Amino acid sequence: MTTELRSTLSSAQLATAATALGDTDALLANSYPGDTGSRQPVHTVYVPGHKYRAGLAQQWGADAQAAVTAFGGIARLVEALDVPDAERGIIAERGIIAERVSAKLATEAIEDLRIDFEDGFGDQGDAAEDAAVVLAATELAQDVAAGTAPPFVGIRFKCFEAETRDRGIRTLDLFVTTLVRETNGALPEGLILTLPKVTTVAQVEVMVALLEQLETALGLTPGRLTFEVQIETPQVIIAQDGTIPVAQLLHAGNGRITGLHYGTYDYSASVGVSAAFQSMEHPAADFAKEVMQVAVAGTGVRLSDGSTNVVPTSNDPALLAATWQLHARLVRRSLERAYYQGWDLHTAHLPSRFVATYTFFRTGVDQIATRLRNYVQQNTEGFLDEPATARPLAAFLARGLQSGAVSPAELDERVGITEAELLAIAYPTRQSR
């Protein structure tokens, strides 16, 4: 005897539920679309606005290589940074990382460059800043035309507080206007504008309005200009009324906000941390960054950690090694906490940045690749991963591939798929749109 399956709820009742949840559906689709899977730079390099010239990225790469050579070579640096054992053996793994970091410094030493007209430039007077901004935009256009500009590049201008607001907006205007003119409207694909020291949602709303006005006046496609927000004040973490502006401002950005960057020293000073204890790993820093992390979850907005002001420039090999070890440890710490980007302030930060990053993304790469291969081929031996597990495995491997830690040949050999197929596993919703 078969029992007829009958639903209790009618189609009309299901439709009522759908109507009641329509706003929720729209919120999830529009405000929490997830990560796109596009490349995120592993760092942002800051240079004073008046010191930027075309070809700067190559000069930084050469200077970084010179620092490594003076230390005794990349193999010695990799050993000093204690790259851990791996499936292929410690010597082989260190060799792979040494080779890839050397290639990185020679070909793409800077992934993201910020030409700084805020703290890195200071107040040199309006005439001097006007001239420096126009020159920087002109030099950037030459850098782009020559193919020597980093894949991501832009400026940081002064904040929108009353004292610096007019100057900041003028710098933003001059830079974008000059760059549009010098490139005939073909702005760099990875152009990023940085709004510092944000304290209220209103400042973000003004930034959106200004970008809309610039796009209209300069004949740019609506939405072409995007920006990142620097989190440097406690007021944007918890506001006067107890709300959390950092979460609200993301949704006031009208889809233009690409990242939140933590500002180590301004934020630390704002909450009263004395200079000797200001650090990326101070508990006050961790609290702010955890709030930022929750705020961006699901939005597709990227996170960046701040910087260390301890620079590896000593002539003492032991002290130099210790400073590189500190930087590498801080980079690793950020990566472990899902902050996949950070700031670098000196050419000598680049070697330890890339060694630490490549080591992180190569940790367990054989096991991850094997699990993904089993998932793709539906093998039943070993791990039985479901899509919810395969997605973060693929996302981790995708970041390793995009950073240069993992090669396309390794992806093909160990998983048997292309980068596009990998991204489709990692970000199925966004890749299918």
C-alpha cells in the first residue's frame, strides 16, 4: 500500500512567505553578493606624492634585490625566515620560494601603489601640492603607457574633516582630471582612490557624490571611480549613539567601496596607546580589525592590515635578520586572521612580505590540491568534501595562484583544472553572473 504524499501548506501560503521575505532576498542579493574572486593585491606600498615618478616600482624592486644580495642572497633570507618543512622536503620547498620571490622582485615588486598626499606629503602649501598632484598624475599616465605601472595604483588625499576638506577634495579633483586628460579617458584598470581618517557615514556619502560629479563632468562611465576607506578613528568603529558606522558606511558607498584599510598608528594613538606599544598586534588593533571583518563579511569588500614602522635597514646582519623576522611574523599573523593584504613602507619590506606570503599560501598546498582533485573527479578515497568545504579550499588555492606562490603548472598537474574552473568552485555565485 502506497501513501500519497501531500503538502499541508498551499501555494498561496508559500507565496505569502516569499512576499514577506522579499526585502530580505533583495538585501542579501544587493548588499551581500560575496567576493568576486578577482585578484586582491597582497600589499599596498605608500610613497610620498612628491617623490613618485614613472618607473618607481622597478626601482623599488632593484633596491629590494640589492638588500637581499647584501644580506647574502635570497636562499639565506629564506633560511633566516625559517620557511617550514613541506611535503617535498624543506630544502626543495625553500628553493621554490626563493626562486619565486626573486622572480617577483624582478618583475612585479609592487602590486599596489598609493601615491600619498596625506601624511606622506603633509602641508607644503597649496601651490606646491597642486604642482605635485598634476606631476604625479602625468607621471602615472607615462608609467601606464610604458607598461611599468603596478597593476593597482592610486592616490591618498587629505581627509574630509573641516581643516583639510577643501584641500583633500581639490587634490582628488586635480589628480583625476589630469589623469583623464593624460590617458584620453583610458584610466588604469586598477585605479584606487583612498579616503583617510573616516569618522562618519556622511563623509562616505559626500565621497560618493563627488565621484558621481567627477564622472559626469569628465565623461566617465557611471561607477568607474571606486575608493577604499581607511579605518583610523574609534568613532567609525563605535559611534556616539552606540551604532557601528563601519558596517553602515559600506552600504552607503553605492557599490563604490572596494576595501577597508586599518591604519595602525593613527588608530592606536586615537585610543590612547602609547608610542612604544603601538603595533598591528596590539589588542586594540585586533578589536578594531575584528569589527571590520564582521562588517565586510559577504559584501565583497576587501580588508587590509596596516604597517609596521620597524624597517630592516641595519648593517648588522643579526639585527637585520631579526627585523625581517619580525615583519615576516606580522605578515603571517595577518594572513592567518584572513587579512590578505597589508601596507609596506620601505623597499626592504618587500622581500619579507613575499617570503612570508608565499610560505603561507604554500602551506599544505599538496593536501589541498589532492582534496580538490578528489572533489572535481568525485573520488571516494581520502577526504569526502562537500561544496561548502571545497569552496574555501579553492579560494585559498586561488589566492596562492594569484599571488604567484602557486604556479598555473602546479594547478594543472595536481588538480587538473584551469584558473577559471578553480574560481568557479571558489565563488560559484559571482562567477555565474
